[in-house]
Amino acid sequence: MKTGTTNNNKLGMPRSAQARTVSGTRRGRPPKVNKAVDVDPIEMLVQGYRDLQQEEKALAEKKKELAEQVKRFLYTTEDTRYTLKDGSYTVSLKVRPSWTYSDDLTALINRLNADKKTEQQTGKATAVENVYVDGRSK
């Protein structure tokens, strides 16, 4: 057997083209280390919250469009309800009234709202504070 050749060279490839096992370190230098980027945990949380909020907005828009299509379909079939064939989900047309009030009652409502504001400013009204997260895009 000649020096520098192997018996594995069944494809007739030169020795330099064959796969070689190389040790984990290079001579003269320490191995390269992937430096992890320091990510602030709150940054990740807020980004995740923002992403979910954007997904919710997109889903709400898509849901609104689908609801309009379902409503038109049910109107054309003169039906008020549709149930999936497997019985797992039902959609129905619902009617909700939108009220318009007389000028007298509207004036009373406006006065009541003004009185509420006055009590808030004078401290007569009490409030319970609820803490929540509000995310907005700039």
C-alpha cells in the first residue's frame, strides 16, 4: 500500500476531495464562539404582545368580512340560521335595535353626563381603578 492513499477511495476521488474528520479547534486560535445577542425580557414580551394585537386586528377584520358574506348568504336563502353538517357550529341572524331618543330625553342624558363629570371633579363620585395593558402602534 502506498502512503497517503486509503482503501476507502472506491469512487476514484483524489484524497483532498474525500470527507475528513477535523478536530474541534483550529491551530493557533481559539474556536469562534457565537455571541448571544442580549435581549431584554420585557422587549420580548412587548414584541409578543404587539404581534398578537396585530394578529387579533387582522383576524377581526377577516371575521367581519366573513360575517357580511354569511349574512348576505342567509338573506338570499331566506334563512335565519345555518348549522354545520356535523352539528358542531351554528350561525344565526340576530336583530339588535338601535334607539333614537326624543330631544327632551337627550337633554336629560346630557345633563346627567355633565353631573357625573362634576361629581368626579369634586370628589363626590368614587372610582375603582383597574390596571390593564394598552398597546398602540406609532
